[in-house]
Amino acid sequence: MKSGLEDVVAAETVLSDVDGKNGRLIVRGVSLDELVRTSRYEDVLALLFDGFFPLEGSLQAALGRARVEVSGHVARADVELVALPPVDGMRALLARLGDGNDVESALRLVAAPAMFTTALLRRKAGLETVAPDPALGHAADTLRMLTGDMPSEQQASALDRYLVTVSDHGLNASTFASRVIASTQAGLTSSVLAALSALKGPLHGGAPGPVLDMLDAVGSPANAEGWIASELARGERLMGFGHRVYRVRDPRADALKGAVRLLAASGAIDAGRLALAEAVETSALAQLRLKKPDRPLETNVEFYTALLLESLGFPREAFTCVFAMGRVGGWIAHAREQAVDGRLIRPMSVYVGPVPQVAAE
Ligand code: ACO
């Protein structure tokens, strides 16, 4: 029995490879470094979907049409759903989309997290929802639907870089959940719902909100060392550090740190906030090295995600929803890959409970 299925290989995939020793991520043959330099989210989606769905014409146009289609479901974001944490409201709305396996269903599911999250957040703030503009890129339109204003080029490309960076990542917990459901031949919506439910936990995609809580609690760079020391002494985990697979720095952390620095240069991130984050990171890494010399604990993707999404105007309680906007493409491609492979995922357990007493003869 392998606790947490650590090191267990449970699928063959052409989609992505996480090299934890060398800190490298490859998506369909392209390294993350190259992807963030050369591709927009729609390009990565086309790469992920290639061979799993028939794609004709521009994917940006098809995704734009899917946003318009999903906007017909936004009216279902009623008072009850608006009162829930955004990820739970979004999950309830997703559950009402049909459970197909075709390309239209896939594109609706990619469009839906952006549509539902922005609608729920605006309704919560007492604002009218904003209709999608199918001519825009997915990232730019998402920010427009969030704030009601056209984002700057730097803001749109920062969100786009984030969506590209998190689009797929091997057999992480949410992707595995998606594949388990797909292996039963249930539809894509069922896979995405299971994946989203796995993503929301604080050990997976729920960490960046708590990263900001940590920055707020630290308050100033001078407090970083003492605050972190007392958290570690109490046995607390530092959010945004450590990873099951990476034993070196998560390459996605650097991709996002680059985007954060670009935003800071354009004045979109407060320089003091960035300095605080850098002080917390430096001190956390130094103290984690001393505390766990045998278990490398490095910065993970969630640390700079927190700063990036905060500066783009997303409230921290919706960060997991934004993660889902990017990862949904990976979940869907993995679900199709698993469903086509056709084997039901059905592992075994070791029974360690009591056994019925055999009556003595
Ligand atoms: N801060 C302090 N200690 C840590 C941290 C951390 N962030 N992460 C791991 N440790 C310690 C554990 O307490 C454990 O110590 P012990 O052996 O004395 O009990 C040891 O390191 C090994 O930890 P595991 O739980 O075995 O590591 P696992 O591979 O299961 O966990 C995980 C990986 C969940 C990401 C973990 O590092 C963690 O909790 N990090 C904080 C939450 C976080 O940032 N999550 C986002 C991950 S990225 C993503 O999913 C997109």
C-alpha cells in the first residue's frame, strides 16, 4: 500500500509531464518556458484538445461562441447561489450544464468557470452581470466581465499567462479525479465537477487565498522571520510551499513571478506588497530548509498566484475558481484520454477492520 498513492503510476498520457527532480514541466512536447513565451491560452487549449476533439477554424472564435452560449445559464445564479463561497456557487451552476462528450460540451465547460465566477462575484457586489464579447481573447474578456472595463494589455496578458501556466500538470489530485469519473464513461460535466471538488481543498488549489492571509498577518518584511518561526514552531504548514512531486522549485512559480514583475513594472502591483511577498518567500525557504533538511520544500505555484490574482482584482475567496478556469482544459483532455482508453479505474484496498468471529466447534 502506498500512502497517498505516492510514486504510483496510474495512467499513460500524451498530455503533460512533471519532472519533479529537475523542476521541468512539458505540455504536449513543449516546455512551460516556451509555452508562456509563445502561446496564448487558446493555443494551449488547441494543443491539449488535439486528437481528442475535432477542431475546425479558430479556437478563439469557438470559445467566444461558447461564452455567449453559457451566458444563457448565468440567470441561474440566484440569491442562494450568490451567498455560497464562489467555488461552491460555480460548481452548482456547472452541474446544470448537460453531460455530453462532444466538442461543444467541452468548449462550454471551458467557458463556464469564467462566466459563472464573474457573474457570481458581480451579483454579490450588487452589480449587473456583463455580457461576453466573443471577439476578445478568453483572458481579456474574463477581466472585462469581472470589472466592467476593458483591461490593459498587461493585465490581459498576465491573466493569460496564468491560465497557460496552470493548464495541465500530470496526474495531480483533481486531474486524477477527472480520470476516475471518465473511466466509468460518465460525461465531461461529471468529470469536471469531481475535479473541481478535489481542487478546492487547501492542500491543492485552495492554497492561494491563505497565502494572502499569511501576507496580511505578517504585515511588513521586518516581521517575516518571527511570524514564520512561530507558525512552524506550532506545527503549521506554510501555504504556497512544498509539493508532492517537485523536489526543486516549481517552474510555474517562476513563470508567475515573471508575470508579477511585469505587472509591478506597469504599476499594477503595489511595490510594497511585492517586497513583502519576497521577504516572506526568502525567510520561509531559509527556515523550511533548517526545519526539514531531508525534505526539500520549495516555493510552489500558489505563492505568486496569490499576488497575481489579487492585483487583477479577483477577491481571494474566488482564487480557486480562477485556477479552475485554466485547469479545466487539462481536466477535459485527460477525461477524454481516459475514456478512450476505456479501462475502468478500480484499485484495491487492504481490509484492516475486525473479522467475524468463527464459532468454536
Ligand atoms: N510548510 C511546512 N511544512 C511542510 C509543508 C509546508 N508547506 N509542506 C510539507 N511540510 C512538511 C510536513 O509537515 C511533513 O512533515 P513531517 O514529516 O514532520 O510530518 C513533511 O513536510 C512532508 O509532508 P507531506 O504531507 O508528506 O507532503 P505531501 O507530498 O503529502 O504534501 C503538499 C504536499 C500537500 C503540497 C504540502 O507540501 C503542503 O501542505 N503545502 C502547503 C499547501 C500548498 O501550498 N498547497 C498547494 C500545492 S500546489 C497545487 O496543488 C497546485
